[in-house]
Amino acid sequence: MGAIAALAMIVSAGLALGSTASGVEVVAAGDIANTGRGDLRTSDRVLALDPALVLTLGDNVYPSGTLSQYRTYYAPTWGRFKGRTSPSPGNHDWETAGAAGYESYFGVQAGRVRSFVVGKWRVVSMDSSVNRSAQRRVLASVLRGDAHRCELLYFHHPRWSSSGYGNDRHVGPWWKTAYAQGVDLILNGHAHQYERFNLKAPSGMHAADGIRQIVVGTGGAPTTRFVSIKSGSQKRITGDANRGVLDLRLRATSYRWRFIDATSGDVRDSGSTDCHR
């Protein structure tokens, strides 16, 4: 079976969450579990928020994504809401050959590309470490055939980051597809910070108002410093005392975001906007 056929089969398997009048609450973060205690604090915050769905943005467990590490570090913290988690893998998950620990722990939830509906939104999870060209073709097919007004993508590597990590050109083609098809929101990890961007679309693209990229690498791993502030960066938070999670409210034609401090519960960044089309 070719790569496209295999990926297409994964796309057809997903989940659907109905919405209420106020929308669906979704929480996201990446770079999560290790020998420290940061992931316990962020997972406690997720439990307090009690969302309908949790998205992981890769590097779910350190240092090398083995099944033993998942059971030892991830399961006691973020594993407490595994049943409502839709994960994506990161480069540390791939340090175990074939991302076998990730796949064994998450099972059917661990597909390379997954497309599903959350309320009135189309949501697509991707694996930014492997098979990127094949995934782009699948992504384009999914988005071209999608009638939802609002669309969200999430994967590990950010195209832009003001840290020493990220700025990953290999996901650039995915961004071109996202711009062309009017995607509203892209979530990433990898850079161990919180950073919100608004990235203007090239002339003639559907996402004329730009795509909001939010990097949420604050799920528990040690944070890193900002190095060079990139164009389009609108909010930046880092420091181990500032770990937290992104809390989204996905409404029928709009969304609200809040970055919530894991320890205090304080809202450190927030806003809302309409979807593009």
C-alpha cells in the first residue's frame, strides 16, 4: 500500500464532538512529561478546566518516547484524561524507532494524520517529523472537500518561533496549503514557550486576514528563552514558573483563546476572533 493510501485510511478514522450554544472547550499543550513535576501542575489545570477534548502538540514524554516512559511519566499526569485526548507526536516521540512507544500507548488515537469534527470545526492532526509531502497531499484533499467555516491544524514543529527552536521550513508547504484553503488556527509545540503570532497571507490566498499560530510548548518540560523576535509575534511568555495550557472555546463561526497559568489559574493571554469564511 502506498503512503497516500495509508494516510487516507487514517484520515477517515476520527471522532466527532457535538457543540453547545457556547461552543466546545478544547485544551492544548505540547512538550509535556519528564522526571520533573511541571506536567503534574499542567495536568491538574486541565482537570480543573474539564474540557471536552485535549490536544497534545508533540514531545509528549521525554527523553525518548519509550512505552516505559509513557507509563512512568505521562500516564500518572496527562494520562488521567487519555480517553478525551487526541495526540500528535514530536521528534522526541520519534527517538524510539517508528514512534513505537507513542503508538503503543495511544493506540488508535495515534494515527499519523487524523481529520475529525469538533462542534462546527474541522480539526486536523499531523505528524511533522515524517512523510511530510504525503501528508500535504492528504491535507489538501481534506481541506478542499471541507464545508466547515472554521478549520484548525495542529502538529509539533512551528513554522515561526522567536526561540532557538522552530522556524522549521520543512512545514512551509503545509502553510501554503493552509493559506490557500482558509485555515484559521495552527497550534504547535517544540519551542518550550508560549508565543502567539498573526501571520499575514500572501496576496490572493483565502486566509486574507492571516493565520493565527500559537506555540504552546509549556506542558511541563523546562522552558527556554526567546532569542530573536520574529515578525508577527504578538505575545510571548516563558519561564518555568509560567508553564500553562491553551484553553480554546470553538464556536460556530468564531473562537476564543486563553493561555492559563498552570499554578495560579491566572489568564496570561486572551482574545477572540471570527473565522475567515
